[in-house]
Amino acid sequence: MTDLFDRAQACEALFRQDAIEHARRSNDRKAKVPSRETCIECGAVIPEARRNAVPGVQRCITCQTEMEGGK
């Protein structure tokens, strides 16, 4: 008979696998969107190095950081 911890661990493993698959699908979708040359928030130029490093980038580093709750 399985105990509560075994069931919780199995459930967590399923959630983790689902999150990994979701992230992979999201990354595939982002790669299909062309990177912008200017930020959709502030209009600043997005450097070529950032556009190459982050396929489908839409925001400059400052606006992306603010959107993610950073400072």
C-alpha cells in the first residue's frame, strides 16, 4: 500500500513533467515570432545581441525586467 508521501511525490512528478512540456511548447511558439527591433513598451532600440540571444524578443531589457517584477 502506498502512503501519502508516495502519492504526493508521484503527483509532483506529473506536474513537473506537464510544466516542462508547456515550457517547450511556449518556446517553440516564441521562436516563430520575429524579434522586434524596437521595444513594444517604450520604443527603445533592442540591441542585435539581445535579438539574437532571445528569439522573438519584444521588449528591451529594462521593460522586460519591470514586467517580470524586477527593479
